[in-house]
Amino acid sequence: MDSTTVVQLREHVRKKRPLIHHITNIVVSNFTANGVLSLGASPVMAYAIEEVEEIAQAADALVLNMGTMTSQSVEAMKLAASSAEKAGVPIVLDPVGVGASSYRTSVGKRIVEDFDTSVVRGNVAEIANLIGESTFIRGVDAPDDAKNKENLAIRAAKKLNTVIVVTGEEDIITDGEKVSRIENGDPMLTQVTGTGCLLTSVIAAFISTHPNSLEATTAAVAFYGIAAECAAESIKEDLKGPGHYQIALIDALHMTTNEEIEKRCSINT
């Protein structure tokens, strides 16, 4: 894949304005909704168990984010996922904090076992715990080692039969066979809560408009990283910090040009 595909799929999102149903982290809900709008998609944040089935089947993609889950939100996720699956709506899971508690880990595992997810995006620890490899993150394997991270992603993709995104300094995307490595991004992403959650939503928007989930996910991660770079550069001259970066990132999702994408895109396969 090259920058041309990233440009094309970004334009698909803008033209189609897909409806992305979120059952997400309440800490980042506003940030996520504004980011999705800026990208060119339409967010809906519907959590009530009385309506999630109806909303999910009418959406173009469903995002399940485990960040601030409750027993009610977990039930809503299950109902929405079942409805989306029946309607052929792609499901993107963000297993936030899996491994932090036995309950959180069990919920994440149940979701990937019971429902057909199109993409799962997380950090090394979350993905390792999701597939029962908690020893990976505290054993002899170094989690930040690029080859170890890639092998973990491949194992997870094969085990869960889904596209896996492992984010970090270098992002790994794989379906278990093909692997892409993306070097776009900026350290400022780690200084604002919810930037990973927003990436998950951007992935959902891209896969909702393209039949190849691996291709669409790779394009989404690359585009988001490029927008992150542009946002960081836009605040550096005035020596502004994380608060301004959050706003700049939302702006960049809207304003990053095709020329910037072509110049900056760094996808290795």
C-alpha cells in the first residue's frame, strides 16, 4: 500500500459520511465525537440498552470501547454487537485496560469469543492479555522489541480471526498473514488522554467504506499518524502544550491535505 490508497480511502470517508455508533469511554466521548466529525464521518453516542440494537443495525460501523465500562454498558455492548453482526455491520473493539483486572479481562475475552470483530486495536499489554499471553509482557520477551510485537500481533490475528492493530512508537497492523508497519505519529499523542480511542474510531470510519478491512485499517492508522505529525508541528512555534494539541489534532483530521499525506506517508510491508 502507498499514499495514493490512503488519500483515496480518506476521500471515501468524506464523500460517504458513514454513521459510526459508539459505546465508548465517557472520559473521551466528546473528544472522539468531535474528531470523527472533523474527519468527515458522523458519530452517534448511544448507550441505552433500550435502543442500542436498533442504532447498531442502522450504523455503518460499531465501536466498542471498554475504557469506563459498567455492567450496564457491557450489556449494551453485547446487545449492540449481536445486532451489528446480524446486519453485517463491522465491529471495532478497543480493549482498554484488559489485563488490569480479572473482570475487565474476562469481558474483553467474551466479546472477541462471542462476536465477529473486524478489527481489534490496543497496546502490547492489552493485546497480549486478550489472547492469554500475560507472561509476554513481564517475561524474557521485551514488549517494545519490534519483532516480538509483530509476532504477538500475528498470533493474536490468527487466534481471534481478525485484523489486529498494536500501537506504539511503530504501529503494527496484520490479519495474521500480511503485516504493515507504520512509522507516522508524534510523541505528543501520549500526552493527551483518548488519542488511542480516537484512532479506533478513525479505523471504524475507514473500514465502513471499504471492503478490505486490512487495507482500510492500514490507511486509517497511517492517516491518523500523519495528522498527528501535522498537529504537533502546528503548535510548536508558539510553544503550546497538550491542551492545544488536542484541538490541533481535531483540526488536523479535517485540514491535512492530500499533498501532506503523499509527502509524509510511511508504510512498510
